[in-house]
Amino acid sequence: MTAVRQRKGIKATEVSEESVFHEKNWKLTGKTLAGGKLWKKLSLIVGGIVGITLGILTSVYVATLHENDLWFSNIKEVEREISFRTECGLYYSYYKQMLQAPSIQLGLHRLMFDNKTESMRTINILERMNVYQEVFLSILYRVFHMNNFFEPVYFYIYTLFSLQAVYVAALYVTSWLLSGTWLSGVLAAFWYITNRTDTTRVEFTIPLRENWALPFFAVQIAAITFLFRSHLRPTHERLTLLAVFISTFLFSLAWQFNQFMLLIQALVLFTLDCLDLLPRGKVTWIYIIQVASLLLVCLLQFFNSMIVGSLLISFNLSTLLARKLQNNLKTGGFFSRLGKLFLHILLVLCLTFLVNNFIKKVLNLESDEHIFKFLKAKFGFGATRDFDANLYLCEEAFGLLPFNTFTRLSGTLVFYAYIFVLLVMTITSAVVAFQNLSGSVNNKPADKLQKCITLLKPGVAYNLVHTILFGLLALSTMRMKYLWTSHICVFAASGLCSCDMWGLILRFVHLYTPQRFWPGVMAELSELREFYDPDTVELMNWIKSNTPKKSVIAGSMQLLAGVKLCTGRILTNHPHYEDKSLRERTKQVYQVYAKRSPEEVHRILRSFGTDFVILEDSICYERRHSRGCRLRDLLDIANGHTMDGPGENDPDLKHSPHPRFCEEIKRDLPSYTMYFAKVFQNKTFHVYKLARHKKTM
């Protein structure tokens, strides 16, 4: 059983076309005062130093929390590796594999022709998974002889913690760009740190793909915000577009969910473009950059077909095509434009559907079908018995955002500030959008609306709709909250520190009490604990000492990622779930927790070349989920069997003629021992060796 316990002997602390566009939506006011340029340069230098300092402090802060929580410097190497849970351990294993290879070339070859991750199969890891970051780090470690300075694991985790400095610096810059003062960046960084529980989980899920990707996504948002500034010089605009491209590419390369996040971003741009709130030329460039980045990632991932069949590519191509077909969207009166917009949206959606289906038919794509089944079931478009969809539905991380999230965010006042700023900006955007659609901005003096229109610069408009759409994503899927909560800090801080809101700040500043938060930060830093999971450590040590190196091991996805990392043994399945054949294989391996006969289970496992199978009591006797969401229940439903325990069953489900395998095998009955021999057991795990041939009783 995994636990984080208090350290022994230590007491815990208790406690362009653009210029015309811009002139239509706002007017720059004010004159440069004497010495203004000097003051501006000085402010830029000071603000830059403050931003870099805050980023570094955040990096040190999360690194300290990680050390305090696990006592990472003191625990054994196997315990360090076990602390990389589920797919985290799987990704780190490829970094370890590259370092252990005799040469970089041979390491790359072994990744491209891997036969240890999935038994009886040879797969290309670089195609199937987003592990180029591990490859890059391992090459850096070898080329620059970093072993003279760091252990491999420390070089890895310190790189991730350093990316937190980039993350916070990008949030700082975005808030600064939106408000015009770096003080808002300080406030955004402060809120990010004090709301750490809800803004990041890097200190305990270090190798997770989002921890690599989100810093680059934050850089991309900062670059887009700068791109939408008025009167950019051509050189500055080209450099900013380059920054958008590089950050988008790195974000896409680092995370398998890139296409879905970029699709939401494309919807943000599409919405604002339809409402005439963004300069069309720059929006077009971002569409092109998104598609180019994904196609480049597709190339690096050996033409990964899931990327080509993504909705983002279909949507962006459809949007650009629809523009050519409808080039008179911004003419006519209010109702005329509304009608044209409706037809335009309908055309884009139809084209997206047709293009995407055409691509999937031609390439015979099915890798992402489980995601759409999950979404269909999640949003009430019919119940499903699909095992993969239910596996997601029953996970807390894919459920609705818990209400206590808002309680925590309110405790640091960021949520109150966010709601206030969001309300003001939403009303402002509605007024400006109405004026744009009705054409009254061109016909009437803007004096009456100037105060509202000044607030809604294109960068502000983009971040407004960005925070709304990603907020809806977070509300529907808790795992995606980290895309939204960090932006809450940026948006709230930039709104409060905007020049037009200084009067409001003076009224509300008495609510800001640093003493309320500082003790909490210091308490976290002084809380000293250690990683403690003796059962898993014992299991990993047993596997390394008592099984052949080419043994094939079956078990749960989460556990097997650690098995590969700690022992290097061959797996039957793993947590990287974006492959249809692997999902079907995982479902078959999980029959050890279903009501199946020993003959059936043995046949299934041996079909994957399994030598040993690991059974976990925490799954067999699971109590974490309610009835209907336990893994054994999902398997029973998928197999057409009734579920255990009190409660109703669907009328078409039948009683299984066999008892539950994971329970019955522990009775050591002859019908089981002829196929499975127990070779290891502790309080948590039971390991059985499979008979190669059927024995006679």
C-alpha cells in the first residue's frame, strides 16, 4: 500500500488590416511625458528581473515540496522509480532505457523496434507515444557528461521543475501584456503559487505529459496575446509568429491530447473572428501554424495517423475554405449579418464533419474512437456498456469538477476577483460585439462606448473567450482543470491591475491580507515526510531477482508501467491507451478480475505470451468506487454477467457459471493450480506463474 508518512524522528509542523480594425474598436489616449521613454525602459528591465525571479522561486518551491514530501534524496533507487506512478513510470522508463543503451543510435533503434512494452509485438515507441522529451534529455545527459554533476533521475526531475519557471514567467508576461503593468504579473504568480493544489500537480506526477506541455502552452498564449497588440512593427510581428509556431510545436510534441486543446483554441479564434473582435489576418496565421505544427509532429511520429485524422486539422481547413466561399460576411445590417454568420457556422461544421470522416475512411482510423464514445456517454447521448468508455467515466479525474475546488480558490480571493473581472469583460464584449455586428461603430461617435471599448483590446478579447471555453472544459472534466486554473490567476490579476480598474482595486484592497496565506506557504515548506510503499518495493525486488529478463508479465496498466521502469521486463499492456488493439488487449488481460474459468483466463494470458500474472487485492476487492464503477463491475457488464453485491442489474445480464477468478484462485483448488502456480505473495500483491502446457490431474 502506497503512503506518504511523517519522517521518523521529525515532528510535523502543525499549522494592420489590423490598424483599421484597431481604430474601430479602441482609441489610444495619453501623451508621452518627459522622461517617459527612460521610465518605460527602466520599468521593462525591473519587470523582467522580477518575472525571472518569480519563475526561479516557483521552481525551487515545488522542488522543495517534492523533496519534503518523499524524502527523495534518502530513499532507494527502486523507491524513487516506484514514486513515478501509472504512465509516469512508463515514460521515465524510456529515458532510463536510452541512458542504458550502449550508444545513442542503438538506443533510438531499440525505441523504434521495441518488443518489451507489449508482449509478442514490436512497436515504434516514437510513433505511438510522446516521448521525444525523454529522448532529448537522455542525449543531453550523455553528450554533456551530466553524470559528473547529477544522477539521471535528478537531471530529469530538475528539468521538469525548471519548466515551472518557464510556466510562471509566461503567466507573468501574459498578465503584464493584458494589464500594462508588471504588478499584475506579480499578483498572477502569487495566486498561482498560493493555489498550487489546483494549478499544478508537477511535484507528485513529474513525468506526466501535461507537465512538459503546459509551460509551452502558456508561452504560446503569451505570444498570441502580444501578437494581437496594435501597431506591431513587421519585424516584431514575424518574430512573434515564430514564437507562436515554436511554442505550439513543442506543446504538440509533448502531449497526446494536443489536438483537443488546440481545437478548443481554434474555436476561440473562430468565435472572435465571427464577431469581428480579432484581426482576420493574424487569426489566419494562427490557424496555419496550428495545422503546420501538428503535421510536423505527425512527421516526427512516423506519420501517426491519429494526428492526420484529428478534428483540429479538419476544422481549420474547413474554416479557411468556408471563408473563400463566403467572403461577404462583414457586410449588411445586424439581422443580415446574423443570418450570414449562422450559415457560415453551419457550413464550417458540415465541412469539418465531411473532411474528418473522409480522412478517417481513407486511412481506416479507429485509434480515437474510445474518446468519442466517452464523450457521447458523458454528455448523456445514450448509455453505454463499452468497457473503455466506462473505464474513463468511472475515473474521478474524468468526472465533473468538485465544488470544493471553488472553495479553495475563494480562500485566496482569486475566484472572487476572477468572477468580477469575467463579469465586467463579458458585458463589455457583448456590447462591442453588438456594435460590430450592427455596424453602428462606423455610423455613430464612439464617445459613449469608449470606456467599454478601451477595455476590450484584441488580446483581452482572446483571453476572455479562452478562459470561458477552457473553464467549461474544466467543469466537465476535472483532469483538465490545470489548463483553466492557471489562467484564472492571469485573468483575475490582469483585470484588477488594469488602469481602468484602479478605482475598484482601492475599494477592494482591504480584503487582501498576505498574513492569511504566508503561514500556509511556510507550513508546506516545513512539512517533512517520506515515500513509503514496502509492498511494491518488495514486489519489484522479487521480480528482478526471481524472473528471467525476457519474462512477460501481465497485470493492471498502472502497476505494469512501474514494472517496466523498475525491472525492464516485457509487458502485456500499459497505460498509454491511445491504440485500439492495446485497449482490446487490456480488456482481455483484465479478465483475471472477471468471472471466468481458469482455462479461459490461462488461454487468454498465454495468447499474449504471459509468463507471470500479478493480481492486486485493491482491484479484486475494490471499494473506492461505487457499485457499477468498480473494475470488476465494468468487466461483468461487458461480459454480460450480473454484478456482485446488493443492487439492481439490467434484465439481460445473466449469472456467470464461474466464480470471480481473482478470488477463487486463492483457494488453491486443483482446477486452478494446474494452470497457475503461486510464486510470490505479500499483503497487496499475488504473483502466479503460468503453466506452459496443460497439466494432467
